Amino acid sequence: MQTPEPLGGTRPTSRDVARTAGVSQATVSLVLGEKWRGRVSERTAETVRAAARDLGYRPNLAARNLRLGRTRTAMLVVPALTNEFFAHVYTGAAVAAARHGFGVVLYPSPDGVGPARDPFASAQAALDGVIASSMAADALKAFRGTDLPLVMLDSDPSDPGASAHLNIDVADGMRRVTEHLLGLGHRRFLHLASAVPSWTFDVRAAALADALRGAELRTVRSPLNVADAWTAAHAALDTREPRPTAVICDDDILAVGVLKVARRLGLCVPEDLSITGFDDLALATAVEPELTTVRLPAEEFGRRGMEALLAVLAGEPAPPVTLPVELVRRGSTGPAPAV
């Protein structure tokens, strides 16, 4: 088969394929759209495919998506771009999306509290669906009540506004932390809790209170940054009263603030004070001593979230999923100091 020069520029079109194969454009559309069986012979279909290969033809996905009413684009909404955890969630979602010819745009909602405003003139026109990770309960009002499928990650599974829910077993993470510290003899605890009003932090606090029932537990709250964590922890630990012997933090970032306070107050970690984090960010091994923390499967979380959205778009069931966590023991925890 002689391959003619493409018409109308360097990029071949379906018209070029039709001319090369000696068929109509409608036949090309049927064959390349995999809708030819029963309408076109196997021989003709192979001729069209060969012409497309020889010409280096690629379908115009933008035009095809407009005809199908699909943009093949999902949006991942996160509380902040400064937290490494959400970078890993995005990576997992983007890899899964790429396997299916989708793209993922990333959109931060300030502090996860919001409300997250629609970042486009019309999200329904620009997106096929939304994945929201670790957002506060009222942060997604802009997307509720629309036709956009909404997959919620790390959120209240009883929320009726989502098409699918995926969670990480953060309650089990807190139970593992407390079992570890209780086993080391600790009985006086400080919980440095996130100040963000979010389901995931409420679950952590409830699991912690239940596991430490009968022990001494004080809770102070802090925004998720080192400076505010330092301030909150300093006020709680700089006291003449018996100090807690262990500080349980909702996040590795908060735990780093506590480490800095311990050094300022002349406390040795873990001899005088044990400290635990949550997430297992790169930060957890960048400090000394390295943090005992709860490892969360962030990339898998993002991947499974994207797969759930793709299932919803295909009209398939997307049952709720809870991913397991792992306690990583490092140098920031040790036996409780002798009274």
C-alpha cells in the first residue's frame, strides 16, 4: 500500500486514513472506535488499522471527549500543598489516572476548612469527577449537589454526599501507638492534637481517649506547623507540675515542634520524654532522634481513590475501603523515666 502525504499539515487526520485505506471517514471512525464488528469486514478493518499505523495517525482526544461529554480529567482537592502526605496521594492518583488516559489537577482548599470555591468557571464542564482528601466536613459545598462524582478519602464514611469512601485505619494507628507506649511503662500523656476540625483527627482523638482510659491524658491543640506546635508544646511542658512522660502527636510536623521544645527545656528524648508522630513523612527520619510514628500508605491511598472514581464513572460499584497502617518504632520512644 502506497502511503500518500497527509493532507492539511503535518499531523495526519482521519480523512487521510480514509483516503489511504480507500474507505469512508465513517468506516475509519467505526474501526478506530472499536465499533466495526458486524458492520465492517475483518479485512477492511485491518486495512484501516494498517493505514493509521503507516500514517502515524492519533485520534484527536479533545474532539472525541467533547463528543462523548467527557474531559478525562479529575480534580484532587487537598487541605494544603505544603504537606508531603498529599504529594504522595497525588502521585498515586496521577499514576492510576494515566493508565486510563486521565489527567489529575491538584487544588488546595485553605487549611481543609474551606469552603473550597469552584476553581473553574464551571467545574461540571471542566471535570469528570472530584477526589477529596482529608477535608473538613463543610469544605466541599461547591461540589455537593452537582452531577460530579465525589470520592472522599479520609472522611466520615456515613456522609451521604459522596459516590465512594476510602479511609485509612487511623484509629488502629492510635491504638498501636498507645499499646507501644503503655508497654514501655508510660502513664502520663500529652496529646498534641491538630486544630483542624476534621473527621480524621476526631477519630484519632476518640481512639486515643478510649485506649488511655485510666491513664493521665491532657490534650492541647495546634495548627499543623512547627512554629505553632513549638508554642503549644512549650506551654504544656514548661511546668513545675509532673510533666507527661510521652507526647502523642497527630502529625510528624507537630512532633518535630515537640522535639525542639524538649531540647530548649533540656529534656533528653527518649530518656526524659518519649514523642510519637503520625504519617511517616521524610521529616520523621531527618530529625535526631528519628521519630517513632504511624506509617500511612499515601500513594496507595491516592491510587485506590482514583480507581474508585473510575469505577463510579463506568457505572460499577465502588465499595468502601479501609487501608491498614503500620507502627514504625524508632529512637524517639523509650521506657518511661523512673518517678
